[in-house]
Amino acid sequence: MTDRFIFDYIALKEQQNSEFIRYSYYELKIKSNLSDEEIDRFLKVNRDYFENHGYKVYFTNARYKYNGAFQNVQPNELMIAFKE
């Protein structure tokens, strides 16, 4: 996995919905065929990128408030980020 892959993926996700970003286990592990170490690196880079661009970032099982309602990041979701 290259840095180019990570930043191209970020650009794709922002293009799809710049207000709410979601990465699922299936999307990264199965569809993109990333190893556990690659997923860790991918998520760290994404966390830094999105936090630096005004997003709140949450990982699996975290509790967050979005659109006035409390929710949990689901077990099949590795990371979510949304604009404040």
C-alpha cells in the first residue's frame, strides 16, 4: 500500500460525501485486501488528514453525537469522520 493509494482513497471518499466519511471492515480488509498492519497505517493517516481538515474522527465502538442524536460506531465500521 502506497501513500498515493491512501490519498487517492481519501479524495474518492470526499468526492462521494464530503460531510460524512465511513470506512468499513469489508471495504478495507476484503475489498481492498489490506493487511492488519496496512489498515492501522491507513487509518492513522486518515485520522490525521481528517482532523487537520476540521472533521471529528471516531473509531469502532466509540460514542458520538451527529445531527442531534447519540450513536455508536458499529463493530463493522473501522472509522467514521464528519464535519463539525
